[in-house]
Amino acid sequence: MLTVIHIVNQYFGGLGGEEKAGSPVVVVEGAAGAARGLEGQLGDRGKVVATIYYGDNYFHEHVEEAKGVIVREVEKRRPDVVVAGPAFNSGRYGLASVEICQAVAEGLGIGCVVGMDSENPAVSAYREYRNMRVYLLPTAESAAGMTKALSLMARFAYRVGSGAEIGSAGEEGYLPRGIRRLQRTDRPGVERAIDILLKKVAGKPFVTEVPMEVWDQVAPAAPLADSSSATIAVITTSGVVPWGNPDGFKTYRNTFWRKYNIAELGALEPGRWEAVHGGYNVSYMNQNPHYGVPLDALRALEAKGKIGKGKLYPAYYVVPGNQGSPSVMKRIGQEIAADLRKEGVGGVLLVAT
Amino acid sequence: MRLEMAEFPVAEITLGREFRYGSETLEIDAGELKSLVLQDRHIKDASLEVVAPGAKVRITGIRDIVEPRVKVEGKGQVFPGVLGPVVPVGEGRTHRLSGMAVVTAAEYEGTIRSGSAAQRSAILDMWGPGAEASRFSALVNLVLTLRLAERLAELEAHTAIQRAECEVAKRLAEVTIGLKPRRVESYELGEDGSKLPRVVLIQGCHSDSHHAHSGISYYGLSIRDSLATFVHPNEMLDGAIGINTTKAVCHHPTTWDWQNHPLVLGLYRENRHRVNFAGVILERIRFETHHGKEVIAHNTAQMGTALRADGALVTWVGGGNAFVDVMLTIQACEQRGIKTVLVGYESGVKGGVDAPLLYYVPEADAVVSTGNRNSPIELPEAERVVGPYEEIQILNYPGAPVIPARGRVKLDALDMIVGGADIWGMQSWTCRAY
């Protein structure tokens, strides 16, 4: 018989409502509160060896402390699986459940099953952790769906706790964490594609294999009030670097950025710079690196006073952008932005390719 | 237009003194093939080797792969515009040697150091995890290793490689003339007046219009800033579409892929049963400006409408920039009422954690994933290396380090393995969410 620890908030632990939200972590041996329902759903497949509950406010005011206590209590009992929630649409309870599961799965290597409404804001925390030992099952929005949720979670917890191989989110019903794995299917892509197309043409339901995503929109900063008084820097994704590629940039999927000095230069001389980039024909860039770093034009603007004397930042920033993965490029962008701020740069010319 | 494709399966190749075919065994006159190839003064030497599936062999320096074919009835000859004159093909009868391929390998440094015009060669393992990753490891491969003349420019090198491989492929298939095929497939588009849904294949093609070879050719002519073009799928089967043979990467098709396009063959299998196959729209993609991308999307969808398409399978060749054109095309088609399914590989990195696709439109609600090109892979040590390179450069940038070709190879993506990405859904690869 499987051993289970059920972790809930003070309300579902049976202590009380908002007035008890300051309660610290309490451990009850055996099933208490909502855990009795879970144990009922487990039947003879499993036993709730302990119920742990915490006050909603207490947890968020003492996150590290509360997690520490809970992990230690779980460790003492070494259950086969931990169940948290269901938190339905409660944001505080949802987030606490995710944080606790993350701490238990990471610290003790024990599988965790957490339940909540798929619109609960804590789902994004679950996605960010991407912990393969934590499974978030979608439930109803409110406690009216308690029995159904516990039934679902009990069945799933049994499988996780007994070491069953858990398949993909689509097959198993948990919410995807944003991890995609290469696999074989039973049919070639062309057959799957024709089947989906025929369903779509006939107006029948179909399931895509890659859900569409919505990407962040970046609002451009307001224009500079006075370009001549601001320090201006150049960032380029063209991959223009000193000839010989001293830092070993790859032509694709780079993971770092560099600055190269242009302080003493009036222009970029062909033959002393080269473009390292696998996504466009670099011969034009090599003949005239100003397509990537327009130093000649910037010096002309400096001479005219449009850019203040000495206000052109003495180095340019570069990363070859080809095949840059969004998360890496986001990090690189943040690092460059932090450096720009540290260096007191007021405006940037971003040269894309 | 009706094309009969007569199949002669090959399970074994022997290098001998004459050309002979029988009982799935192909005997080859290696001397004659060599002298055929050496007629080109740009080729200084050539060698042939047979590599069977399962052998612990790593092939290096791969530039292209071709299936041996020859036309025995109908106008023109295979690889029109490359070997012979521009005579329309796709009608009559063609013989193919199936289950085998000519894998052409050559050492070539090129004159261009970096960028999209720089040469690249690929590898293929015939056993182990590398074989599992590529559709070409299941074929009995005749490796044609060429030694090119010194200091050839990219287009000269390409022309020498392509002519050599096509000549060899055609010569090999000629062995079957007069013989009885194992089976014959007949390829003809759908009938007018059919009630079945009319389906087109929209084939996006990244072309580098300002390179000496744009990366894709039709009857030997590089496709440059073209608008959408109608292509009869039978032309593809007869080798009317070619590639730039100085550059082989996992997500670009080989000539073999164009000859055996799985979406064309899949639509033909369903033709007159469940679909009415209306042909192929070849769409040049990777326009430099967003304006260009909008125009090609509109223009392609409009051709779909003109072909009275109810639905389209949409796929592509190319990387992230070109993918924007593909997505805008899907949007334009859906806005005109043409239902679409996108077929292609994913590009999410970091163990599948990043966004799987590089651009999104809300209309692309039906996607078939053919796997992930950015899957890391580790190849074990080979017993033997075939091909020109004893050392290989994994990273493609000026001054990148080289490693012994025979040893263990760790790759962070499948790029270097020919056929490493299931570009058009031939295999059963996919990615699932966890």
C-alpha cells in the first residue's frame, strides 16, 4: 500500500478560514480535513500517513521557513508521493502548493501531484520550475469540484507513487510544463497531416501537435529629448567582429555577447573586421562592415553635433543573432541592458540583420 | 500528365567489372563510373565504396544524396537542365533503383569563410544513434568520393559535384532498361469535377537570391526572387528540382528528398480516395523585408485560390527568417478560406524548453511536428571512416577546432547529420509536451 502525505492550507486542514490564515505549519498524523476525502478516493491503494497544513498568510510571510519545516516533516516520513491542494482558483493557496511541491521534489526527489484550476496564476510558477517530478492536474474553479478533483488526484498520485512511467501531458491529462521531447509515434508525419487536414476541411474537431504561443510585445522607449547630450551606443546582431573572430563566436546559436573598442576609430576598415553569422551572405558585410556597425555615419553625426562630442560610447555591443534561442537572447538582452545602464548610456542604435 | 514509376529494389551492391541487376543485387562497373566522372576536368579523382546499413561506418564530407533513376518512356530525361536540355519531364515511364542511394562526398574549403554562402558538409552514421536519427542510414549507400581541382569557386564546385552524382545515378539506373520491375506506381493529379477536397502542397523554399547558387533550382536554374510558381509533382519525381551541392545540413533537403518528397507521395497515395491532389505551389521564401514577406504570402494564397484549393499542406526549407514567410502564408490562405496544416520540425533548444517554433500567427491552428532539429546527440566511435575527411569541424565558424572523424562525436544539434531533421514528415518523429 502506497504512503501519501497530503499538504493543504489551514482551511482545508480543518482549522478555519481567514481568521486562522496566520497559523504556522501543523502536522497531523494520518488523514485530517480534505485528506480524509483523498484517503477515501485512494481506497485500498494508498494511505495518508500525515496531513500537513499551514496558514495562507503565514506561508507567504515566511516562505523559506515554512518550506523548510514542511520538507523536514516529509523527509522524516519518506512517503511514496506528496499531494498538494486542490487549490481551485485561489492564487495564494495555488502558489504555496506549487512552491511546496517544488521544494519537496527538488530536495527529496519525491514525486508530487498538485491540483488547481488551469487559470490559477500559480500555473505560471509551475511552468517556470519545469520540474519533471511535479504534476499539476487541472481541476474546477471552486470547491464544488472537490470530490472530482480528489478522485483525479488520487488516481494520478497512485501512478506517480508506484513508479509508473508517466507519458506526455496530452496523454496523461496534466498541464504541460513547457518541456517538449523528441519521440517516435506510430505513424509518419505525412499521414498525420493529411488526417488533420481532412478533418479541418470537413469542419470536424482536430488537435494540433504544436499549440500556438503568444509572445511578449516590447514597447519601444520614448525618443531622446536631446540626442546631443546623451551617450549613444551601438548594438548589432550582425556578427561583425574583429578579423579572426578573437572570442570564437559561432555562426549560429550563440550564448554570449561582447564589446569591441571603436574609441580611436573614424571608420571600420574592410579586412580588419569580419561578420560571423550563418544566416545571411556575409560577403557584403565583410566588404563594408558599416552595414552592421555604421561608425562612419555616427562620426559624421558627431561632427555635425547631432551626437555630442565624445558622446559616442567607445565600444559597440555584438552577438551574431542567427538561430538565437528566445530565452538565451532574452538573457543576453538583459545583460547588455544592464551594462548600458551601468555605463550611463542614454540611447542605443540597434542594428539588426 | 501521367508518370509511371517502375521500382527495382536494391538490397546489395557489389563493385565489379560490369553493370548487372538481378535478385535485388546491383553489380557496378566501378571503372566505367570513375571514367564517366573524370570526364569533368574539375574532378581530379574519384573513388567508390559500398556502405550497408548497420555497418559501424561514418561517412564524412557529404554534399548530396541522389536516387538512381532513368526515363525509359516520355519526353526528356531525368535531372533536366542539369544533365540534358530543358525538356519538360514528368510524363511517361521512369525506372528507379529503390533502397539505395548515391552519397556524394567531397573535400571542399570554398572561397567564402562564413555566412550563409559558406560551404558545409554533413556526416552520416550507418549504425547506432546517428543511424536512428537519419532516414539515409536505412539505404544501401554507394559513396562517391570526389577530389575536386584546387581553388574552385563555389558555383564551379557545385556544378562538378552535381553533374557527377547525377551522371552516376542515371548510369546506374540504366542497368534496369528492358528488365521487369518489382512494381509500378502510377502518378496523375486529381480529376476535374471530383467531389473530394482539392488539396495543394505549398512548398516554401528558402533561396539566397544573391548567392552564386540560390540553394534551389528548377530545371537547373537557381530560383531567386521569384513569386509563387506552379510545379507538377511529377517533375519533382523526375529530378527537375536540384539543390546547392556545396552545402549539406540536416534541415535542407537532398536531391533524394526532392525525388522522394513524402508529402507529394502521401498526397498521391490518398489521391482519388480521400483527396483530389491539385499540385504543388513552389513558394520562394526568406524575403529580406516584411513587405516582401507580405507580398509572397498574398501571392501564394492567391495561387491557391486560383487552383480552387480547399486545403493545403504547408511545409518549407529554411531557417527562422524564412519561417516568418511561411506563417504569413498560412495566415493569408486561412483568410481566403483555404484550410492549412503546417508540417515541419521544431527549433526549441535547451532540452525542448524554449518556444518550439520561431514565429506564430493565430491562424496556424493545425501543426504536425516532425521532431526537433536542436536535439543533442552523442555518436560513438566508428570502426571505419568513409569519405574525404579524417578530421571534421563540428562548429561552422572561422577557426573552429577540428576533431578526429572516427572518434566519439558530441553534437548539440542534428545540423551536421544529413537527414537528421525529418523536414517533410517522412518518418514518425514528433515532439510531445511534458
